[in-house]
Amino acid sequence: MDLPEEVKNTLAEWGNYGVANSTWSTYKTSERLLMMCQRHCKKKFEFPMTTENVLLFIHWLIEIRGVKEGTVNSYLSGVRQLHILKGLGAPNLRPDIVKLILKGRKNKDKAEKRDTGDRRVPMTVELMKILKEKIRTWNQTWDTRLLIWAVCSLAFHGAFRIHELLCKTESFFDPQYTLLTEHVTQSKDKSGKGIIHITLNCPKEQRNGKAVIIDIFESGNSICAYKAYTRWAGRQVLIPGMPLFRLTEGTPLTGKRLNSILEILMANTPGTEKGVIRTHCFRIGLASELGSAGFEDGEVQVAGRWSSRAFELYIRNPRTKRATIAKKIAELGNQRGRKKESL
């Protein structure tokens, strides 16, 4: 554009801030997948893309890559951004035929989910104890076993979305959205019991951009997250500015990697005959456990940081309320007996 250089630089900076880093990452993935699709179809897609090529891309994403309708829409947004970056303006990648197909795919996904049900098994205290024993006898290094148990126990007691704890990819991390070493601190309460303080810079439920601190309290029982974390962290050289949870070779532990590990460890486990254990099971499991223990709906919402209008009305001091509930959560394992274990 025929604009002064300083004007262009300023406008470019503002434009870059218009899209979050995580969204830029999705756009880059869209470009990579578009190239893979062209190789698979043995066809070069010219820009601006035709509706025919858009439909080929959608078919490839769903049939070959196995993605859902919502993910397809995210990738189409990425392709749209590619056009803009090439100076071609914003194309119409969703004409009526594309909208109809995506709506149909969305309805089909819903129908399949109704038929099969949600196969994720809520993680319970008893399943946590089984998982701990599976990890204890797992054929991996001691540091790896301590790492996996620390992440699992934190995910359960804090009702974390797994990528609040772990990286999404092994090769790239965004410091703004990744849990770094300096985001986790520890302290003691008046009785001398330990507390882990986990700062989330950009939690999903916060629309105002403010960080949230999650407190995990020491319970002393067999699934104590405080003990699990301190045993792992005490053996590590934790580097500021780096993802907190990394494997011994330095590679960040990802949600995808943890899912693969859980699939191996929890295969053929009693109680999982009709479903699977995945990372989200820790989050939904805590809600199930709290409901069984007699917690009120509002308390469950607070503990898991589920956003809703009722949640906003219920809480005036979210961290204080979460801390009170977290102390009760820490005692869940104690209510069902203790067992001496080595992890």
C-alpha cells in the first residue's frame, strides 16, 4: 500500500495483535495441511481457491485426517487468513454448498455420539489408585514414572484442562499460554501442610485476560498431588522460561503423549469396560466425585472453573472459595482408607 513506512509498521503491529499466538499456530497448521492435501490429491490449489478445491480440502480433512466439523471450520479460517496475507482479500470459502455439507457433518457427528454415548470414563479415587499402581510397575525410568503420576494427580485434584498443564506440541510452545517453571510455587499453611500454587496466565474461563491461581493442598493420602509433585520436582533441574513438565530428554510432555500413555496403562482395567481413560477424564471425574460426596452444584462449578451465569453470581472471591473447596477435595482420598505405596 502507498502509505508512509512508519504508518505501515504501526498498522502491522496492531494487526498482529489482532490474532492470538495460539490462533496464528492454527493458521500455520492450516497451511501445512493444505499442502499435504494437494500432495495427496496430486493437484495444485491456485489462490484464490475455487469452491471445488475447498470441497476437496474438506473431504480430505474429514475422511483422511478424521477431524470434526468444528476443526474443519478452524482450518478454513486459517486458509482465509492465508489469502489475506497474500494480498488477495477475504474470499468466500463457505458458499451455501459448503455450509450445507459442514452442517450435515456436524449433525452426523451428533447422531453418532448419541448412538455410542460419551465413552470417556470419569476418573474416580479408586481408579486413581489403580493408575498409581500401574505407573509404579510401568517399565519406564523412575523420573518418567514420577512425572506422569505428578501430572495425573494434579490434573485430577485441580480439575485442569490438560493443556493448562501440558504443551500442545513437542516442537513449539507459546510462553503466554504454556505453564512454565516459574508459574508454579509452593508454600505452607498455618498447620505446616504444603500448598502448590499454579498460576494460569490465560485460562479459558477468564474473558478479561486476568491470570488465575489454583491452589492444590497436601492431603497426605495415597493420591496426594502435593507429594506427587514435590517428589518429581525435587529430582529435576527446573529451568525458568521453559515448559514445566518435560521428559528426561527435555521434550515437553504433551496432552497427546499422555493420552497414549493412559491408553496403554489403563487397558483392560476393571471399571473401564464400556469406555476409555483419557486426559479429560480427570476433569469430569472430579465433578463426578464431588457430586457423589454431596457438594452443591455451585461448588462443583467453582472447583472446576466451569463458566456459567450461575457461576458468576455465586462467586465474589473466586480464589478464596476455590481454596476452601480445594481443602475438601484433598480429603476425598482419606474418606476411603489409606494405603502405603512407594510413588
